[in-house]
Amino acid sequence: MALEHIWRQFLGRVWKAIGKIMRALVIGMLAGGIIAEVAGYFIDGGWPDRQFVHVAAIAFALAVGYASAVTAALIEGVHGVVDVATQVDDVARAAVDTGINAVDALVDAVDGPERHGIR
């Protein structure tokens, strides 16, 4: 039951991350293509009739889209690592607290509760 919940939570976060990456890719490609076409318009002095401007715009759009997607993937990866680290920290803290309480109870059984100054 718990593993199924963890698996569903994992898959949900993965799908969310993939959605953010794809959104960044599409927005980056659109922005890169528009910027390159506008730059070609101003550099060429009118609507670019040369195919080179359109090919350069496509290449720039792909490069900006790729860079945006990789950046989004890295950000989501860092968020995932931070989430896992905090969960591991919480589990480790609970395990250590349990271990310390067990050792404390063992020492109390051997030395008695007076070692704490309680009489």
C-alpha cells in the first residue's frame, strides 16, 4: 500500500516535470523563432526573401528551445534532489531519535533514572 502510494507520487511528479520541460521547449522554440525572424526583418530591411534567414531562424529556434528544455530539466532535477534529501533527513532523524531513546532506556535500566538528576 505504501509502495503503491510512493510509486503514484513518483509518477505524478515525473509527468509534471515532463510537462514543464515540454512547455519550456515549445515556448523557447516559439520565442527563438520569432526573435530570429524579427532580427532578419530588421537586418534585411523588409520581409526576408532569402531562405537563409528562415533556415537560421529554425536553427535558432531549435537551439533556444533545447536550452530552455535542458534548463527546465535541471531545475526539476534539483527540486527532486532537494525533496528526496529532506525526506531522507526526516527518516534519518526519526531513526536516530528512536535509537537514542532505546539506548537511553537501556542506560536507565542499568544505571537507574537517578543519572539524570531526578530523585
